[in-house]
Amino acid sequence: NAGVTQTPKFQVLKTGQSMTLQCAQDMNHNSMYWYRQDPGMGLRLIYYSASEGTTDKGEVPNGYNVSRLNKREFSLRLESAAPSQTSVYFCASSGRETQYFGPGTRLLVL
Amino acid sequence: GENVEQHPSTLSVQEGDSAVIKCTYSDSASNYFPWYKQELGKRPQLIIDIRSNVGEKKDQRIAVTLNKTAKHFSLHITETQPEDSAVYFCAAIEGLTGTASKLTFGTGTRLQVTL
């Protein structure tokens, strides 16, 4: 039982490049989330998916897209990366209120 | 939407002392309040949570109190140990959309336990 897994662990992009962050959970949770964490700003919700087939915007969705591929997988895509998107990205899942986090992806955009 | 404020931003205590971190929230409809601990370079991990139908919850050296009237909740760590050093985040649930729990997080408290 791996819980929530994320790939890659670390990525360096140049401005304008695109990439997809992958997230998977094996806890049979209905809901999944993407957050970004910046120094001094806590965790901010980018997008979430209440159940398979649905996605909704969070607090900071601009510049991102998501896909709920199936119940297990929820991906985050940056179409044209910008330096302001340099951050640590965490995926989480929940069956109800309690959210469980993945190990994070550290992204640097030059 | 929900707004969560957390204080202090940094806290230094001596080993064996107690530590208290306080959070306030704005939405009176919020009914679930988790606390997460994040060690350097690691993921946030849930350490304790409380629902609005209780005023206090304890788990060994950790306790959380909730005052719904004043809209604030606090984390109490007793007999602090060096391994308690980490960043602690409070959160409040903004609401449930289907089964999704939209949490709003505080900005974190860096706790340092010194020998």
C-alpha cells in the first residue's frame, strides 16, 4: 500500500516549456487535489477532483490544467511554464474530510 | 471563502517545555480542523484533527482545542522533544463538494525545539 505517489520528484524547465506532473493513489479515494507550496504562503489549492470525471478550480488555477484519468490518477499540466510557477507541488487524496499527501514534486522554471 | 490565520510564524522552545500554536478562521460553517506536521523536504502529515461537535481532543503529547464562538483553534504540544521540530500547518474545511473536502491552510509555524 504505497498511499499517494508522485512523479517526477524534481524537474527543471525553461520558460515556455510544458510538462505534466503525475499523481496516483491506491487508497480507493474518490477525491484528489493539487496544491502548490511557496515559502511563507502555506499550501494553496490549484485544482481538485471530487470524483472520477469531475474537476474544479481552486484558489490559484491560472496557468494549469488537470485531468482525472481514472479513480486512481490525477495529473497536473503546465502548458507554458513561467518562473512564477517555480514551487513545490503536492498531490493529495481523501475519502472524506482527511487528506493524505504525496511526497511532492520540486519544480524549477528558469 | 474561508480565511485562516496562524500565529506565531516561528516558535522556539526548550526541550521539555510546552508549545502552543493558534489559528483563527472566518467561516462559521466550517466544521473540520486538521493539523499537519511537515519536516524539512517531506510531505505534510496529519497529526491530529477535530470536528466542531467537540471542544478538545488529545493524542498522547498533542492536543487540539476548538472555540466555535470565537472561531479559533489551537495546537498544544507538551513535553516537547527535538523530533517535534518541524513546520506545523492548521487548516479549516471550506466545505464539502460531493466527497471533496476543500481545505484552507494557515501559513505555517516553524517550531524549533532546542536542547
